[in-house]
Amino acid sequence: MGSRRDTPGAWAARKQELALVREFVRDARRYLRYSIPSGGAERFTSMDGMNLDAAATRLYHRIEKALTFPQPKQPFGARIAGPLRRALDNPAAEGTFFAAQVSSALEALATWNAAGEVDQEIAPFGDGAGHRLDPAAVAALFESRHSVRNFGRDRPVDRALIQEAVRLAGTAPSVCNRQSWHAYYFDDREDVRRLLAIHHGSAGFQSTVPGLFVVTADLRGFGDLRERNQGWIDGGLFSMSLLLALHGLGLGAISLNWSRSNASSDRLRAAAGIPEHDNIIMLVATGYPAPGYRVARSPRRPLAQILRIGMPPG
């Protein structure tokens, strides 16, 4: 008499488990291949590209953060300055965005340590912008946003709006301000059709979509085991900011999840011309809503099911 492990259902479950393990192994190999190399300060002389950018940004942002504390230490940063100078000496840093930020951060660090003066460019005073909006306007922005699944077929989206939406989304927070996200945008009808055919879940309305984002997170912007999932977090923050920016600019949008296999991600990257070091976070379809469009009710859970204040009793 066979055991329960020999049943067709048990074998099917085991097959799924093995497939899941293979997916995790593939994820781990890609992360190890592209993430920031481990090692000491000397690695700053051998890294290049996004690895060097992210590693240097992680360090210089520590200076920016420290100078916003109520009482910054004085002096501080001895273990930061050396690697940052190595990064600047690396030929790969010449002319890059991060190199200018590293230079100004090191100057601000020297000024603080020598004179106790905070550089206003590196750590400016807050302007209180978070208190200027009418609460009703804030609620209206969030509560009026819905996923749109019916776009105007004959109303193209001005690329200037797309650029502004991405610029605004780029203000989203990210680990150590590394901003390792990318937004790939497509508005050629055939390109959109071809990419959405790989997605599958938008079949009921994809013929109406005038514009499509593929949002990704660059694995080269993260390092060590603690940051193995950080790309999904930062990419999610950017994606939500993008949805709100599109909505605020008068466009409709819908987030299209990408809970797919590595093989499917390979297909999408190949079709969209996206490098292998980018993890696909989600797709976002956008455009002007069609006249008379409808939205799903999508009831929201009551606050009591979401929020807990303080420690649980007992």
C-alpha cells in the first residue's frame, strides 16, 4: 500500500515546491551577480557603473543625514571620508552625477568638523511644506484615484506629462537615497500590444491602452544579504508615487502586477529592451479615461482592521 507521498496530489505539490526552490535559486544567482561587491574601502577603486554610484551614495548620504540630527556629533565621518575619496579617484566616477554629490558632501563634512557649521545646501532647513495643503485636498487626491481599465483610444498622451509624472515620482524615498528605480515608457501601439500580450492579465482592455510603463529596480544598487529585498520596497514606493502623480496630472492609470516566473521576466526584458540587472516591479498602463468609463467598487477595509496603536494587551 502506497504512502500519502505517492499520491498524484502529493507529487504535484512536490513539483510545485521544487519549482519554487528553482525560482529562489535563480533570484539569488542574479542578485549575487549584479549587486554591490562585498569588501572594504579598496573596492571603491575597482567598481564602476551603478555599483560604484550606489555604494558611494550610501556613504555620502550618511553625511547628509547626520547633519539633520538635533545634535550632530563633532567630529564624525572618519570611516566615511576615505572610501569616498577612493570613489572620487576612480576614473569611472569622472563626470557622473554622484561624483558631484560626493565632493560637496565631503566639503560639508570638513566644514562641520572644523567649525561646527552646517552647510545649508547639504542639510537645508525644512520648509514646512507638509503642513500647507488643505486636508480635504489631500483626501480628495487619494480617494479619487481608482484603477482605470477603459482608456480613450484616440487621445494620445503628451510626453511632457509623462516626463513630469516620472519626475514627481522620483521624489519617493529610497534606501540611502540610492534611487535605483527605472521607468521604461512605451506609447507606440504595436509596442504596447506586444508587451501587454506577455502580461496576460490585461486582455479585457489592453486594446485601449495608449501608454505603458515597465517599472524596474536595478539590482546593482543594492548589496549584502540585508538588502536582497530592498529593490521591491523602493520600486513599490516609486510605483505608488507614479500612480498618484499620473492621477494628479489628470491621467488615468492602473498598476498591473508582475507576479511571474523568471522565464516570463526574461521574455518581457527581451521584448522591452530592458537589461538583465533590472528586476521588474510592475507594469503601469496610463492614458486619458474614456468618456463614461467605470471603476471597480473595490471597498476599503475599515480603519480598525488596518491600524493598531501601541502594544497589544497582555
